[in-house]
Amino acid sequence: MAADLFVRALERAGPQLDADTLARAFESLEARRDIFGSPEFRFTPSDHRGTRQRRIARIRDGRWVMLTEYLK
């Protein structure tokens, strides 16, 4: 999800990429919850975090293991 949002923002920012065009591109995007359960992402001029939901994971035996669901 994060990589997809980043690529979409880069494409939307266009060839004159700089911090301002990238920030405006992020602010114009929204990402709804996907089929994998990712949280919604939304960026505003005053909040560039995208989401306040996080989950805790670790790698065990070479695989990601979720320790929590999304936390607010």
C-alpha cells in the first residue's frame, strides 16, 4: 500500500518533481482500505502522516508475523 501510494504521488507530481509538487500530489490522493486490510490513508496540508493506525509485526523463521491488529 505504501509503495503504491508513493508511486501514484510521484506520477501525479509530474516531471517537475520537488518537495512542494510531491506534497501537493500526496494531498490529492486518498487510499481506501484494501482487500488485505490496510488502513485508509489521507494526506492534508497540515497532516502528512497519512494514517494514525499502526500494527506491530516481527519476522519469525523468515516470515512476517503480525503481533497486533491495527492500533489507533
